[in-house]
Amino acid sequence: MTTAVDTAPAPAAPSPAPAGGGRPRRRLLRGEGSGAPLLVLPTVVLLGIVIVYPVVRGVWMSFQKDPGLDKATGMFVQGGTAGFSNYTHWLLQQCAVASGGTTPCPSGNLGAEFWVAVGVTVFFTVASVSIELVLGMWFAMIMHRSFKGRGLLRASVLVPWAIPTAVTAKLWFFIFDYRGVANRLLGTHLLWMGDAWPARFAVVIADVWKTTPFIALLLLAGLQVIPDEVYEAAKMDGASAWQRFTRITLPLVRPALVVAVLFRTLDVLRIFDLPWILTGGGGGSGHATTTLSILVVQQIRQGFSSAAALSTITFLLIFAVAFVFVKFLGANVAGTPEEGR
């Protein structure tokens, strides 16, 4: 009697696991990934045309003389190398005199107006960002609460930010008119655009009205990632509302807070359209609302090289502020300081 022999194949031995214990790595084929630079090349070329070339061209122009009439000879000159004279004209407030020497520029000349524009720009930056930060946090905490009609409130708060800046400037121009809403509500007869400080406050108020929703939106996004359990535990431990705000809300919302302050600071440092439409850079006697960007546009009409030097100085100022924010305020923003550096 014969017995049936099991002819089924034996199971294959399992393949050995890789030495690292993880998934086996796929070998890269020869030439794989070699086309990546070609895919990135169009973007690099576009960035070079849009960003790198204008910056390099502007810096090169800042060291050149503007073509025009030579006051000494009365002849037309093509320009030439100016060295750092365009920069010293702004930074050192120096003006050429008939004898060939240099004396400090009197008040009202462009060299002296540079430092006035720097002060006006810094004032707008500090005043606007400070007020927007306080109001933005307040609005964000209100919009973060759960109540009926919250969606409608969020939409209405974002309306000023969605309005174009030119429209906002004209709107506030009519509000601050002598017969406008501002004087009627305050019971005053003030020429807002006819005096230095009222004109500056008008620019700050208009800027705060328009861009506070932007900060509120960023801070609202930061508040939404904070778990409600953290606040509930703090309440059970007896923490007051102020303690919950200073010890829970502010530390946890700090990343969004730093980003909001950075964006708005850089934005106000190059502000142009709002004060230009509201006051034309004036405001009483002198240039009470002339910012650095407005001064650059005004100087373009006098000479491109001097305006290029002023643009370079403005660029370096904004770059320095951005570097300070990123290096000293944003390095440990996630709460993970790097050691050993």
C-alpha cells in the first residue's frame, strides 16, 4: 500500500532584515535626481531678475554722480564715480558751499530732512505697532470666545483690513476734514492736516484702524492652538484672570505675537501710501509726516543716484531690524534653545 507524498513546496526563508532594523533603503539609480537643478533654475532666474538685479543696480547707482549742469563751469557733465558722497550727503548732513568746503546743511534741506524722516518713521512704527498690538490682542481674545454671532463678528472685524490702503486714506481724509466727522464728534475746530502733530496722529489713527485686524487674525490663530484644559486646570488651582493671561496666554501665544510684531514693524518702516494720500508728506510747516519712503520718491525727482543711496540706507535699516527680530526674538520662539552655540 503506497502512501501519498506531500509535494507542496517548502516555505521560503525570510529575507534578512537590514542592519539598522528599519526599512531596507532603495538604491538610487544612476542619474536619479540629476534633473533637480533644472527644475529649480526658472525660479532662481526669476528671483534674480526681480530681487537681486534691482538691489545690485541700486547699490551701484548710489556710488555714481547724477548727470547735469556743473555749477562751477556751467557745462553739462555725464556724471561719474561719486564714492560715498551720496551717503555722506544724507548721513552727515553736509552741503557744498561756493568755496568748495562743506558746512552743515541748514534746516529744510534734504540732508537735514533725512533725520527728520527717520524720526517720523520711527514714531509711526512705535506708535502704530504698540496700539495695534494691544487692540489686536483684545480683539483676538474676544473673537476666541464661544458666543452667538461669533462668525459675523470675525467677518466684520476683517473688513478694514480688506479695504485697499488708498481707499482707507481717502476715507480718513474726509473724516479729518475741517468739517468732517472727527471735529463734529470731538466738538473741535482743528485743522488736522494743517499742523504737525495732529497730522501725525491722524496717520497713526488711520493706520491702526486698517491693520489692527491683521494682528488680531494672527493672534487668534495662536490662541486657537492653546488647549482649553490648560485654562480649566488653572481655574481649579485658583488662578485669577490676570494670572491666566500673563502665565498661560502670553507665553503660549508668543510665537504668533513675535511674527505679528515683525511683520507690522517692517511694514510701517516702509510706509508710503497712507501718509502720502492723507497729507502729501506735509502737515503744517515742513515735512511733519514725510517718511523715508516718501523722501526717496521726492528725491527721485532731483537725482537718481542720491535717491539710490537713500534707498540703500533704508534697505539696510529695515534689514537690521529684521535681523534683530529673527536673531534675538525668534531664535528660541518655540521654547527649544539651541545649546553649544
